[in-house]
Amino acid sequence: MLHTIRSCILNVLNLFTKGAKDIAEDMILLDQPKDKNLGDLYTNAAMMFAKRLEISPRVLAEAIRDALASSENVTEVSLAGPGFINFKLKNSFWQGVISDVIEQNENYGFSNVYANKLINVEFVSANPTGPLHTGHARNAVFGSVVANLLERIGYKVTREFYINDQGNQIKFLARSLYLRYREALGAEISESDFTSDMYCGAYVKELAKELVDIYQDKFLNQPESEWLALLSQFAIDRMMQNVKNDLRNLGVVMDVYTSEAELCKRNLVEEALNILSECGDIYEGVLPRPKGIASDDEWEERPQTLFRSTKYGDDVDRAIRKSDGTWTYFAGDLAYHLDKIKRGFTEMVAILGADHNGYVKRLKSAVKALSAGKANIEVRLYQLVNFLENGKPVRMSKRAGNFITLKDVVERVGKDVTRYMMISRHHDVMIDFDFVKAVEQSMDNPLFYIQYAYARICSVFRNYEAENGEITRDDLLNSDKSILSDEAEISLMKALAFWPDQVKAAAIAIEPHRIPVYMQNIASLFHSLWNKGKINSELRFIDKENRHETISRLSLLMATKKVLEDGFRIIGVTPMMEMR
RNA sequence: GUGCCCGUAGCUCAGCUGGAUAGAGCGUUUCCCUCCGAAGGAAAAGGCCGUUGGUUCGAAUCCAAUCGGGCACGCCA
């Protein structure tokens, strides 16, 4: 719908000799003025592009005004301020949105700006050393919605989980498991046997029981070399099953799980280093003492193998080999991102918690260096979530193993509430997640407000169809929209017309929270219209005396329903047809 | 000491590539169910957008300083 207006404006821009060839339709701002008296829409295009076209904003504004004025949809155009163009449109223009939505059905809200480009979205990537906990919930939801959004603008998305299935942490997991294994077989174990690197959560005991069931006392009194590899693999397998299950219950399904150990076996670390060496980005050197470390006592200078990440914008160069000769975590990540590049990804997104903010620059550097500048990774950090129990913070200690798991959250408040709470705020702000308030059915919990709007729409269709039989798509498309001219009806249509814009903007900005915010706006306009029908019976959706007008109104409801469904699909929440 | 993020109504938060008189919900006050679902709606009140400078036709938005809060900072993962 809005495309018609934008292309009209773009045609004007193209008339000027300096050329508008680098101006895309998307760049033209169209919005509803805050003051409704100014018109239905405004654009600042004249001010935006005047400089680029080397022409005065006033002249450009006049040209756009004239073009709009001659458009069949426009009834009135006026210039204001330094170059705003305000205009009014025929009701028929807005009414056209209804057919648009119904015709395009599930495709309404899709665009193909990035048609068929590959993109990799890596998220969660939790260490397989324990169950997913609350901290992973936001990551999982955020990542999955970002992936959905990117698909909306045409990307071919790969949802990916990176498994850190080797290294010290896995060794300690296996040792912890072994302790519990001995305990299950009757050995005396005290909590002090668990060093600070080990895992003493209850889930390790569960694993130990399984281990006993399968192997009995086979590993009892055996040296570590006899059981370490097997127990490691056993623990990883079970933990990943667990992770996948928890994710599925949260509505998250990955396309690819990539194992760090596998990458190592394929010698990708060495390959990555070769590439970097050829660019002259690998050297033996000594890092300067960071300012944060006050005295030389705590700082020991030592030569290390370093990656010259500063060449690509990092603050300091980064170590890739430990003093014992093994790779650092970052070396593994070099291999991993080389793997992504080799699989053909030039665009990548990674979702990380805010506590990883120090990692962003080196990751971006790595991708630039390994791809000779051809690939890029966008990292999105999300702030942590505070879990509250009726206003009081829930204490968690990972060490003691008494953290709340993601599974606990989903079981307690449900998938939909969890997802909504995690996605409805900007990723840069902290969330207070109160278990009590989350399920309260009030406006402290806006999900219910949106669900309620949807349920009301479904209810109207149920009522109508109970009396008149099923209503068809053709009935709705062929209905006369011209009777839908009340301000509240037009406002709702306008909001629906902006839906594709909103989705595209949210996707490009990688800001999923805009979707629930906009859904709330649509729900609000709908509720308002509903209540207007209580006062003015002509606005009631069902008029038993007048079937034609009823179908016209139902067509607006259907369009609203479709858009809400699209929103629910993006955020992965199941719409509720009734809420009694 | 350095880097990243946040600071908008009493509270929780929106505010899109800089746009016109900064919005919503909760809470407070007043109205609206003979009639499609009142878990809703209409209205009132509530603001130096942390502070100070700068950029320009125009700043909550960009830049610089500053204050307050969160996070991070050589071989952990």
C-alpha cells in the first residue's frame, strides 16, 4: 500500500539531474503526523534528499507536492515548516489495505530486500556442562525471533548452536561425574572433594545413576585415563539431549549444532592460523600490562603467540596459545568462524550476553581477517534478566548448583509467557522477570492484552459463523469496504498498512521487541473500535439485519487477525482463540 | 585506569535512518455493560527526556564532557 506513495515520491526524485539512483524506496520516510489535523501522512523527503540532489528543499517539496496532488489517492497536500509535506488520502486507499492483507495472507509482512542471501544466526551456544538456566532463556528467545525476522526480509537463515565440547571444563565435568559415580556405588564423598572448577549440581548425580545402570562398577578404582574420555562423551551427549529438549519446549529449534571437537579434528585451527599468518597477523610477542592491574607484582610478562586483532579494530592483540602449548578458547573460535565462512556465510549474527561485551571486537576482527574482509559478523548483546519472586530477587549460585533452570521457568509460567517477557523489551535494557507478575492477568502483563484482542476477533467470527455458516475468503474480498469510514476503523487500517514497514525495520535493526510493541498498538486500536460499537451500534461488527455490511466489517477484522497472527508467528507465541 | 550498555511521568517501559505540541500501561480521579467477551473503552492529572556544552532549518535521538547505575578488561570458557 505505502509502496504506491513511496514510488510516486521516488519518481519525483528521479527527475532531478543529479540523480537519485542511490536512493531506494525504503529510504523515504512515511509516517503519521502526531497531530491528526495535519493529515494522514507526512514525509520529510524534501529535506532528506535536497542536499544530495543539490536543490533547495523548498523547490523539491513543491515538486513532490505537485506529484502527490495529481495522484488518484491523494485528496489534499500542504507544505509546512522547513519542508514537511503533509497529505490526506482517500478512505478507499486505506480500505485497500484490507484486501491486500487478505490476498497476501501469510506473505503479508514479508519483503525480499535481501532475497535468498545466506545468513547465520548463532545463539544460545551454552556450555554442555549443565542444564540451560534462566540466563539462557533470553538468549534463546532473542535469537530465535531474530532468525524469524531475518527470514521476513528474504534471508535464508541458518540457526546455529556452537558446542564447546572440549577443554578443561569438560574434564572437570567428567571428574565431577566420576565422584558422583563412586558415591552412587557407596563410596564416601564429601563436598570438599569438589574443587571450585567442578560441578556439584543435582543433575550430575542423575547422570551418575545412569552411568551405574549401564556400566555397574566397571570404572571403580580405575585410573583417570581409563574413564575420562568415555565419561566426558557420556556427559556431553546427555547434556546436549537435555539442552535440545529444553529448547524445544521453549519453541526453539536449531538447524545446525557445530562441535568444537569436530572442528579441531579437521585441523581447522591450524588452517585458520595459516590464513592469518599469510596476512602477517600472527606473531610471537608480549602483551602490555593492562591499566587495570595496578602493580607489576600481579603481572608477569611472557611471550605468546598473538593475533594482530588491533589491525582490524580491536583494542589489544589477542593470545591464541596458552603457555602449556594448548589453544586458547579464542583459537577455537577462529576455527569455528573459519568454518562458517567456508560454508558460504558472508553475513553472520551472534547473540551474546552483556557479560561478553569484551569479546565483540576480537570476534569481528577474526571474521574480517579470516575472510579477507569479505564477511561480517554482527554481535548483539542482551542485558541480563533479574528473576524475582513477588518483588524479591531470587538468589542463585551456580557453584552450589541451586540456580533456576530454563526448564523450571517454562514449566512454571509457560512457553508463551516466557517468550513474551524475554522479547518485549529492548535487548539493551535489563529485565525484571517476576514469577508472580508474569502470570498475572493484568496490564502488567501486556501479552494478555494482545491475546484478548485476538480472542475477541475469533469470538466474533464464531458468533457469525454459528448463525450463517462459514465465511469464505471471497466473501471477504468481494465485500464493500467503502462503508468502513469511521475514524476508529480508518486508524486500524492505517496501522495494518504500516505492518510490513515495521517488520522490515525491526529485522534490519535486529530489534525484535518492536514487534510486540506494534502488536500492542494494533490491539489497542482494535479494543477501541470494539468499545465504540457499544456506544454507536452502527459500528458493531455483527448486524443481523444487514449481512453485507457485516461481511464488510468482518473483512477488517480478518485483516487485523492475519496481522496479529503474523506477529505471533514472529515472536513464537501461540495465539489464543478463546480465553474464558 | 580503559571499553560497552542504560538514565524519558510516582512505577515499568516505547519513541524507527535526527522531524512538527515526547507516547503507552500500571497506580490516582471521573465516566461507559438491556446489545458481538468490561481480562475492555473514553477522559483528567502527571515531564527542564540525568546535567552542561556543541553540531543544524530542527536533538530524547548525533558529538564532547560530566554525574549516577550495570557489565567487562593478559593463558577461564
